[in-house]
Amino acid sequence: MRSIFRRGRAERVVTLIGKPGCHLCEDAQGVVEKVCGELGVRWEKKDITEDAELHREYWEQIPVVLVDGAQHTFWRVDEGRLRRALTA
């Protein structure tokens, strides 16, 4: 993971919230890794089974993707939509 956003844009961060054994979470991670890797955007993964607050807030929506701390999407991650959000 790179921590510097290319082309002089402010540093962005994508957060993927999920849990182990979740096939939708695995699919979402593939999209997040691809888009963030291509754009040089830092991303992190958080496990709702290890964080009671995240579990309370998101347990019915996982996987959840946050962009700069704001909810971007849940369940299915659209590659084009995520890319547009990160390059806007």
C-alpha cells in the first residue's frame, strides 16, 4: 500500500469494513485493492468482530467502504464509482 496520492491531490484513505469468512467482503477487497493500487491511494481494512462500535453501526451492511471517513457504499463495491469518488 502506498500512502501518497499521485498527481498532487490530497492524501485520501479508503476503509474497508468487513469480517472474516464473508465472500462479499473478499470481493470488495479485490476491488478496493485494484482501484487504490492503480491510483496510489492508501487503504485499510477493519474487522467488525474486533470492534464493538463498528459492529453496532455496520453489522447489517458489510462490507462497507468509507472514503475519507464517510460511507461510500455497502454490500457491493462498484469499481467505476469508487474510482470516480477518488479522482473527483
